[in-house]
Amino acid sequence: MEVSTVGLDLAKSVFQVHAVDAAGTAVIRKALRRGQVLPFFAKLPRCLIGMEACGTSHHWARELGKLGHEVRLMPPAYVKPYVKRGKTDANDAEAICEAVTRPSMRFVPVKSAEQQAALALHRTRDLLVKQRTQLVNMVRGLLAEFGIEMARGLHHALSLAARLSAGEAADVPALAQRVVTGLADQIGAVQVRLAALERELVTWHKQNELSQRLATIPGVGVVSATALAASVVEPERFRSGRQFAASLGLTPLQNCSGGKERMGRISRMGDRYLRRLLVVGMTSLVRRARAKPEAVDPRITAMLGRKPVRVVTVAAANRTARIAWAVMTRGESYRAPIAAAA
């Protein structure tokens, strides 16, 4: 039995296999339990294996690659058009097997275990930040019911949480004091865990040369730099900085009909987390530009005179994504533009 291409539909426990020979004839259609996957592929001769990119796909791609197979990951949205009729595991595996052979298909590079570990830090930090925000808003709302206003800003919220935890409760009923104090204790615990995670990110940043070069870009800090270094594998697969920015959803949508082309809002397609980090970084940079124009790129200051603040922020994030692509592909650090002579 000759097998040239395999479509593997991943799952938690039951994996579906669809294999074809060189002529495209199906030769294997079967389901495998989790423990049967590696022994099954160890017996197959070297072949092309296609999988949809998902949470576990990078692990399986590394393991199957060790067996000598060529593994390619594809975005699920690009596989969907090849699914025939109803969605079943067997139909999904067949669609994957068909899609992986298309010459125009775009593939997702396989991440290393180290990169996934760094991204685990980012996902956990993002979750804890959301939980901290929820807790602070809950405390603010409860105190407001008793006529007590909490000052805006994380610094004031953490300071108040520390006072509440120390027993300096506000003038509220005893029952409400216990509730608010419990929430304040949770805020303090989350803040401690966040600080520990951020120290881990700083350590990883200091050990990663690419992350250090990315941090030289204005508006890109340790968090954004480590996220880019861990998320972007093989940046040279993007033909230009614009294509990389488009992969993050930072370029305008195009509507072309009858020879007329119109540009709309940004697409917001791609890696939502990286896009958010870049926009947040540029928001900080724009605020600095409004307070100290001489401290930032004069092009940002010039745009602020013509465009709304949010438009400038997103445009700066788009430009920063292109700069990041250049830093990653050329192996250089950021160089500030030379001001034109008067």
C-alpha cells in the first residue's frame, strides 16, 4: 500500500485519518485513539501530512516530524471550502488531505516548544489582567452604592485594595466590609501573580536576541517584543512589511468593483492579541506625542494635526508592524529616521 498524502483531523481523544496514494485514490480511512497515532505513523513510509492549525497541532507536528514525515499546518478557514456536504470527522480529514496539496495554499509554520512556553506566559498574563480589571470594577461598584468614589487609575485601585486588606475599611456596613475586603485580598493575590509572570517574561526577553532587537522600536516594550518573537515564525515568508501588517488585521479592507477601488476600515483579521498589543503601545506613544512632541517621531505629530487620535493610533500600529517585520527579517535593530535638513 503506497501512501503519499495524509489528512489528519485532530481531536482530544479520537483522530481521523484520510490517506491517498500518488494518483489521489483513497487508501486509508480510519479513526485512531490518541495512543495509536504515533505508532500508526511510525509504520508509514515518509509522506506529506496535513493538519489544521489549532492548540495542539504544533505538538503533533513536532512529534510527526521526528518520525521523518513532512508536516504542514493550515488555517482552518482555508480548509473549510474543501469540506463536502455535512461536517464530520471523516469529511474534515478528507478536506485536509485535499487542501494540503493545493499549490496556492498558505501554511502556518510550526512553533517550537520554547515559543509555546513563552506564549503560555502571555495567555496567562492576559487572563489575570482581565480578572484584575473585573475585581477592581466590582469593588468600585460596591463602594459607589455606599456613596464612596474610587479614584480612576490602576495605581489608586491597588492602593485602596492594600488599605482594605490591611483592615482600613471604608465607612460601610460590616457585611459589606467583609465582602469588599475579600475582593481586595483577591486583587492583591492576582497582582502578585502578575508581577511573577512579568519577571518571567523579562527573563525570557533577556535571553532572546530577537526580542531585544524588537524592543528597540518606539512603542514596543518587553510584553509586545516577547509576544512578537514567540508568535512570528519564519517572518521571511511574508513578502513585505505590508503583508505582515495585513496578517495582523491592521490594513484597510479593499472593495474593488467596476474598476473602482475603495478602502474601508481595517480588516481586524489575524492575530488579535498581537494587534491589540501594538495598538496599546501606539496609544501610549500618541499620548506622549501630545504631551512632548519633540520626544517622538515628527510624523506622528504631523498626523495628529490632520487626523483623529484613534486613526493616528491605528496608522502608527500599522507602521510599527512593518518596522517589526524589517527588524525580524534583516537581523538589525531599529534605526530612527534621519530628520531632513532645513
